[in-house]
Amino acid sequence: MRLQREITRKKNERLLGSEVEVLLEAPAKKGGTFGRTRTGKPVVVEGEGLGIGEFVRVRVTGTTGPTLLGVVG
């Protein structure tokens, strides 16, 4: 399991600075909005006026391992 987490973290780090399309699904537990990329990667998005069910372009700013962090833009 540790190896899989390390592989996932490295793959997600390669996405830092890139833009991905995200379908917003629900409010995130610790703020922001939770969504998923077209490939199923979980993303927590920061931004104002985000609507559940919308597709938004997100710039990836960080990762917590399996989850990407980003901002609209």
C-alpha cells in the first residue's frame, strides 16, 4: 500500500501547474468544493461562486497525495 501511495503522489506532483477540467460534486469537508477530473482524480477546488454539477478549468496548485488541490482559472 505504501508503494502505491508513493506512485500516486509522484504522478500527481507532475500535474502541478497544469490545468485540468473538473466536474464539481459537493462541498469539501475542510472548505472549497470537491470534484473529479475526467480521469477520476479527486480535486479540492478553491474559488467563489462554484456550482455543484458544473465543469470548471482548474490550475493544480498542490497535492495531498491522492487528492489534487487547485484554483479556478
